[in-house]
Amino acid sequence: MCNGGFEKDRQKLKKLFPAKQMGVTCEGKAQCPVAQGLRISLSEDRRIFTPIDRSSYKWKKEYNRRTAVERVNSRLDTSFGFELHTIRGMAKMKLRCGLALCVMLAMALGRIKENQAEKMRSLVS
């Protein structure tokens, strides 16, 4: 079924009849129960049916953004040593994570200023 968008007021995903969307004539359209389309409630299964349809371009863009954040989190864990730490207290942890992120950005900025943009993500020179 093709993506038909999200109905915010009903909290439902719209799925459209594929033959109609692709411009193909369907011989069994008269007997088909979903010829007019289909609405799926988000309460059906919230992990599968989200307001952004998984087959849309927006989903791919948002998922790529999530992947980038996970990459940064992984670098904090492995390269900056936050996976096995002995830091006690939320304030100290926030400070050290903030400093680590500042170091990452400063290193990237330094590489760009030195015309080494291809090595921007590298921690080793």
C-alpha cells in the first residue's frame, strides 16, 4: 500500500490503493475491501505505526539524523572513555560530556581551518 499521509485529528495513517496510485487498472477492484484506501490507528502498535510513515522520505531523513547522533554517542563512549567511568553525580557528568563535545567540535574546526576537511572526523592526525 502507498503512503497517503497522517491524519493528525484522527491519529491515523492513511494507506492508498496501489493500483490507483500507480495508474494501473485493477480487474478485482470492485471486490477489493481496501479499494478506497485504508486507515491504520496509531494505537494498533505504536512501535510499528508512527506518525511518520516508514516508507516516506521524511522517515529516511529522520532515521539518518538518529544514526548520526548514535555515532557521536559511540565516539563519546569509546574514544573519550565514558563507557567505563568513575564519575559520580549528574553535574560532573554533564560538565565532562559538554567538554568532550567542545573538544570534538574544536578538533573539527581546526581541521577545516587547516584545509584538511577530509580528516575532520579523525581524532588522530
